[in-house]
Amino acid sequence: MSLFATIHNTTDFDASETILESCFHCGTICRDASGRKDGKVFCCHGCAIVYDLLHESGLSNYYQIKPHSGIRIEHDHALNEFSYLDDPAVLDSLLDFHQSNHSIVTFSIPSIHCVACVWLLENLYRLQEGVGESKVNFPRKEVRITFDHEKVSLSTLVALLARMGYQPELKWADQSTPRQAPTFKRIHLQLGVAGFAFGNIMLFSLPAYFGMNEWNGAGFQQFFRWLSLLISLPVVFYSASDYWQSAYRCWKRRMLTIELPIALGLAALFAQSLFEVITGAGEGYLDSLCGLVFFLLCGRIFQQKTYDRLSFDRDFRSFFPLSVIRVEQGRERIVSVSEIRRGDMLILRLGDLVPADSVLVKGDAVMDYSFVTGESDPVECLDGDRIYAGGKQMGGRIQIRIVKPVSQSYLTSLWNQEVFKKAPESHIGSLTNHVSRYFTVAVIAIALSSAVIWLWVDAGKALYAFTSVLIVACPCALALAAPFAHGTALRLLGAQSVFVRNGEVLETLQRVDTVVFDKTGTLTQTKRNSVEFKGTPLSNDETSCLGSLARHSTHPHCLAISGYLTTSGFYPEPVRSFSETPGKGVEGRVMDREIWMGSASWMSARGAHLPDKISNSGSMVHVCLQGRYRGSFCITAAYRPEVAGMLQRMGYQKRLALLTGDRERDVSLLSSLLGPAASIHFEQSPHDKHSYIKALQEAGHKVLMVGDGLNDAGALKQSQVGIAVSEEVGRFTPASDVIISADRIKDLDRLMAFSTGMSRVICTAFGVSILYNILGITFAARGMLSPLICAVLMPLSSITVVTFACLATRWQGRKSGLTNTES
């Protein structure tokens, strides 16, 4: 049941008392509009409503996480205010997913600002019946909500968020998707005001600069002091307004950020200047104050422009490692997912991922939406049905038409869902959080200590030392070094067809001591496999039937058979009732013929009568037509020639192992490739591979698993780092942490060397940042740096560290041999 009834029945709100206290919900100072409820003060009726909502739902812990952290409710929202959102056309435009009674929507909520907001929004299911899960992306200020639209409508959901102070910014599907560069109109205007005041106050102060006070009368001197004060007021209250607002929010939220010391320094300069001008004791520091604001704003603009140039975006075209088969004038062509446009016709096979919202045109679609919803129940679709991005085709070959543009940020967010994440091992992130937590407190303490000491030594330098310490300190470089280094690394790797889930994967990769390989599709190359059919000769129709069935699967053996039969000129026929047993075989009906293709054991288990003397090798794919055994395709694996050097180099540093489902063969060749110390295991089922990885971890090893994602998804997920090898297929393995193009597997050892180098880059960037702060604070505390110089140094320090991290990452890529000079 919705809690809106509770909200509307809130009548015991007493607004008669006027007490100067903070609102219990949002922290706003209560004056004339204050009111009490349950012994608590609220600034308005809206805050009292939200308090009731949380209290009735058992979410009072919200106020214990961060007191006064609620959002002030500017105005009440009627229940029918958002009723237009329930229109089917609007739903179709806003929802990410809409199947049966299951819907998913992503909202942009700018008012998300602290950990309490995250906690409250992720407990939305306790506030409203029908909400299943809500996950907050704090950096993007977005929340992804899964809900049952039969129990709660979208309009009710939006109204609830709005009444809590988290009104979403609704984004329509036909809006322009490219990320727009931020506009700096206001900050440029602030900069202009500060620059005007800075220049004029310096002009008025020229006599004082050059000791010419005796040339002008006392009246002129005091006049220019008051004029300078008047001109400085727009700088203090407009140009520096962002710093005052940020400091106020920090004080209200009981938080400490870098803006707080800056605001304290500005306040100290202005207070001292105001005192001197009013009392006639001197000119004050108005020129320094305006210059300080001017250079701070210059630094902020330059800093932001630098970040925009260096920053990475996971929506970058090459970032999502998915290729698809597009139908172009009757011909099939493999293209990157970034080339897909609305209206394109695509072919999906078993295991292929739906890259964008589509409509089924032809074929029997059986969609697995576990990648999107977490539920593995297959959904059967008919021609004309809507198919949503992130679904995985579990049936045969189908044809779809794209109806929405590809959102690579959405696909990437699916890849980064909690269900696919592994235990965090980010030591760098822990160090950053630990240092940043105490940085501001330490800076304020040092600034106060410097001021006190200088009051005894030289009172004239006390204010400058206090302000300089507050301004020069900059923890930004500490916080930005790792994200920008990782972001640059992800972009470089993406350009080299190595797609990494996130930066923490690189940090984990450099601690790996054991590397486990799958064989088929990983060390072997599908395109170069030699195929030979042994058995009763096949007619043209039978060849077409087998080729049509094989092309529905993405298994390397089926791809090899399909390629082999293509040379015979088979004509593709429609396939009915297609199904595949992973790692065992495929079956289906083509031209009214029941066809089985798979291993001998799988055939026997299905009741097929196989000859007594046949090979049971894992490289034999046996064929039955209408229940009669017709022969087998003998597939001779072609090992990738480029992996030999990689395995040899890696064997010197890591422990190697090979797991394969094939029968024991090519033992000597595999031993020569992997080295005599490697462990080689044959006839391994997916469960066996998973158990082997787990046993290694229990023995204390950090394991990297490399496979094709077909029969080893469990092992990929169990390992510390899982790498899926992709070879021109649209299959996507969310359990993997890295997806590498098959032709780049030769650089696997270089990838690991690069990850080790990345740790050194980030540690060096941390060292540079710490050294800057130590030197800067030391010189500032000794009175050797003016606030103006500090205002220039502060943004330059973070720009320097970030630029170093990005350039050093690129150099590390070239040093490891992973990237070329053009990337």
C-alpha cells in the first residue's frame, strides 16, 4: 500500500512557535516559519511530511547516518501532477525495460549530495510497495529503479521522489544523447567582475605601492579606500559566492571539504580589510582579496578545461566491446556496435546480446533478461514484439530491427552491476579516502597555528600566513590522480581492443600470480581450424541443413563447420526448434529433418545409435539426421602462432595452467607451449573449471582466468580477474572483467606488465601531490608565499598531477609494448 495516505493525513504540525533552531530534516535555520512535531523542529510543512514518511516506514536511521541531511522541500507536489507519465507513449520513451510486470527506469536526480541520500534512495522499497530495487550511481547522480508497474505506476514513483525532495530530471528517448560540454557563462561573468575590481583597486592603490601617500591629501586617501571597499563588494558577494555557498553547505552537513579553508581565508582577508577601512587604520587587503578570487576563478576555468580535455567517458565509441551482424542489401556484415543506427536490421544467434531496444522481425526469440533484471526465466517473443537492450538470445538465429539508439553508457552500467562485481581489493582507493578524510582538519589546524605563532613574531604577517596556508593546500590531486590515470588507461586499452570493466581491475591484475587458460577459442583459432567430414556422403539438401543449423551457434566448432560448409555453397534454410547444450551439442529441425550435432557421449545419451568403432575425441562433432548416424566432422585445432612467445614470457613470472573439455591429445605440443611446469587438465566440465579456480584461491593464489566465455563463465566469475577472448562474435560475457579481442591475446603478458606500471604511476602521482602540499604549506606557514601566489599554485598543482598521471600512463603503455605511438 502506498504511504501517500499517511503523508496527506499529517495534521499535527504546529507552526506557532518561533525558535531559532535547525530544521530536524534539512538543517535550515528556522525563524518565522518554524514548527514542531514530536518534539522536533521543522522549517516547513514539506519537511514534516517527509519526516512522517520515513518514521512510518521504519527509516528513522536516515537521520542517524548524517543529521540534517535531508533536502528542503520547496513546494508540495499534487498526486496528479505527474499523471501524464502513465501514457503508454511516455512510458515507452522513459523506461529502460518493460516486460510483463517488470519495469526498470533510470532517473537523473541532481539533489543527491551525500551518503544519507544514497541510503534513503536505496531503501525506496521500504517506502513504496512495488519497488523491487534501487541502485544509486553517486558520481552521475542517477538512480536505477526496478519496480512492479502493476503495483506502482511511474507517476506515483516520480511523485514520491518529488515529495521527498528528489524530483528527477526526466530525459526522453528522442533527446540528443551526446554529452554536452558544461557552459561557463556564469563563472566567466564572475571572473570578469573580479578582474575589473582587481585592476581598479590596484590602480587606486598605486600611491601606497610606491610610497606616494604624501602626494595626496588625507581626504583622497580615505576616499579611495572606501571606493576600493565598494568595488570589492560584488567580488565578495558574487564572484566568490560559490565558495560561501559550499562552505555553508559543509557547515550545515557537518562536512569538511577543500572549499571550507578557502572560504575561511577569504573571510579573514575581507574582515581585516573592512576593519582597517572603517577605522582608518590602513588600506586593508582588498587588492589581494580581489586578486585572490580572480586567480582562483582563472584556475577553476583552466582546471576544468584541462579535465575536459583529459577526462574519459565510458560512452566513448570504442569502449563497449560488442560487434553485431548487420544486414546490408541482403548481405551480412560484422560491424561495431557504435555503427548501429535506428532502423538497422541485425542478426542475432544463440548467446548474442541485444545491443539496443528492437522489434523482432523474424525467427523464434527466447530472451534471457538476467543481465538486466537478475531473473533468469526465459521470455518467448513473437514477431513484432519489443526486445530490450541487454537481453540475450537463448534460441536460434533471429532478425531484429533497431528502434532506439544504442546507449553504450547503459550497456556499460549493466556490465558494472553489483551482481557481476567481485570483492573489492582497491588499496589505492582506501588510501585516498583515508588521507582525504583528515586533510582539511589538518590544514585548518596548521593555518591557525601559523597565525598564532606569527602574532607573537610579526603580527603583520599573521593574516597572510593564515590565508596562504588555507589557499595553497590542495587534496584534489590526491583524489584525482587514480581516476584520471585509470581513465586514460581504459581509453588506451579500448583503442587496442582490450576492454576493461573499471580501473580497479587493473589494480587487481598486477597482484595475480597464477594464470589459467581455456583451450578452445582461446589458444586455438577458429578461422584456421581444418575441418574434414568422414562418413556417408551428404546430399546438397543435407549439406544445407547442417550448415543452416551450425550457423545458429557461436561455439567455435559450429563456426568452423559453418565456414567449411560455406565453401560447398550451401543455401541457408529456416531452422525450427533450435536448442544447444553448452559444450555438448546442438539440435534443431531444418527442412522437416531432425538434426543432432555434438559429442559422441551427448549423442548416445539422446538415444542415437552410433557405430561401435568411432572416435570419441573431443575434436569430433558427430552428426545424426532423422535419428540415423551419418558421420562426423573432424576438426583439427589450429593454435594461434602468436601465443607461443606470450606464454613463454609469462611462464617466467607466473604459474600457468590449462583446462580443456577435450579428450587428452596434443600433450607434447601443449607442454612445449606452456612449459614443463604448467598443469594441464583434460575433460574438464564447466563445474570442474570452477572448482579448480576455487581450489587455487583457497591455497592462497591470486588467479587470472582466460577463456572464451562459452563453457567457463563460472570460472571467469570465480577468479580474481576473468578475461574473455572475443573473436568477431556478438557474445558478451558479463562475468568477465576484461574482454580482449582474439588478435590481442598475444599481448596478455604486456597487459599484466602495464597494470604493474600503472600502480607505480599512481603511487608517483600521490608522492608528487604530497610533496607539493608539504612544501607549499611549509613556505606558506613561514610567510614566504602571498595569498595571490597560493591562488595560482593551488589549481596548477592539481593540473600538474593529473597531467603527469595521464602522460605517464601513456608512456607506460608504450614502455610495456601494449600501445603504439599513434594511440
